[in-house]
Amino acid sequence: MSNMVVSSLSGNWVSTTLSKKSNLSHPKDLTRGTPFSLRNITACSRESTASDESHCKRRLLLLKIGALSASLLPASSLFAEEIPKNYRAFVDSVDGYSYYYPSDWREFDFRAHDSAFKDRYMQLQNVRVRFLPTDKKDIHDMGPMEEVIYYLVNHRYAAPNQIATIYDMQEKTADGKNYYTFEYELTSPNFSTTSFATIAVGNGRFYTLIVGANKRRWKRYRDMLQVVADSFKVLDI
């Protein structure tokens, strides 16, 4: 593995435990794009406890701002295309990325990640996005696709007790930006997960989207999860 790849991918890329949702703590929370629909608003209106009141108001505000952010995106963006049936769009116009996720998934906090959604019943079936600063301008600057993906899967995604298997690697270009998407499996003594990952560079950041499921459910939901992986886009900020 070249020094270029190693230095560019520094940091802890191993998936970590979930953390509790925190209250509004950063100015970007007021302006970031969020998922929005009448269903979101209805669900929020049913929250009745006093402790949830402020969170409900915050989510309603974010839903409105998310809709406004979507309307301001350029024609070449996510919303120039029709959102697939049974999916919703998440757009973060502050941090510069967007993707689709299944419409019945719920937002949650995944430590060290910027956004995440999960199946309401199966926690291992989820999507999450994170980014790290980089001085690279394009994903090609990280190194050859095979080397970059091998290094990530075996040395960042896999824990010491996991065996990593890479099944497929694809490269695509959309709106002048390059992406690597790959399918891989992590096998532990007690369980296995299979995932798609899409990585890209833009805005001085190295972005990673991972969407996966328990290995036993992978064959059934693979096509659905691939839509999520393929939908990831980096937006100019």
C-alpha cells in the first residue's frame, strides 16, 4: 500500500457503538438538509411528553429547512431526478452530500458519523455517512481503486476478530465527480454482515457512505440497499 493511501485514510474507520441523540448543539443543525414528508410531521405531532416537546419543535424546523434546501439545489443535483418509490432523500447542503434511504427507516445517531438511518426492527440494517478532511482533490488521488478499497476493508472497516471478503468494485462518474462503490463482507465468530460502501472526495473532504445488513438478510435486501449506495452524491459547498 502506498504512503499516499495510508496517510490519506488516517483515522479510526472501524464501526463503533451507538450513542444517544443529543439536543441542538451546533449552528449547522439549523441549516443542514434533512428528510422531510407529511409522515415525519404527523409522527412528531404525536409526541406528547414534555421532555420531547423541544425535540419535536426542532425536527419540525429542520423539516421545513430541508424542503427549502432541496428547492435551492441546482438542476444537476439529486432532485433533478425522481426519487424512487419507497425511498426518501436526505440532503445535507451544509456538509455537501445527499443520498436516498428506505422510507420506513428511522434517523439515529451513529457515533463519529454525520448522518445515519436504520431499519426500525433490525439495527444492523442501516446506512451511515461520515467524512474526514483531506488535501486530495479527487478519489483518484488516493491511489488505485483496488489498493484503496483493499486497505479500507481490511485495515479500517474490519475489526481484529473479523475476516474481510471483497466481492465487487465499481467506479462511476456523476456530475464531474468520481466515486468508488464496492461490496464486502465482515465475518465475526458470532455473526456476519455484508455491505456496500461508496467513497468520494470533494470539498476538501473524504466522504464514506456504508449501507449494510446481517448476512442472512443480505440476499433478500441487496438490491434495495444497492439503490442507497448508488444514490450517494457529493454536492459543491
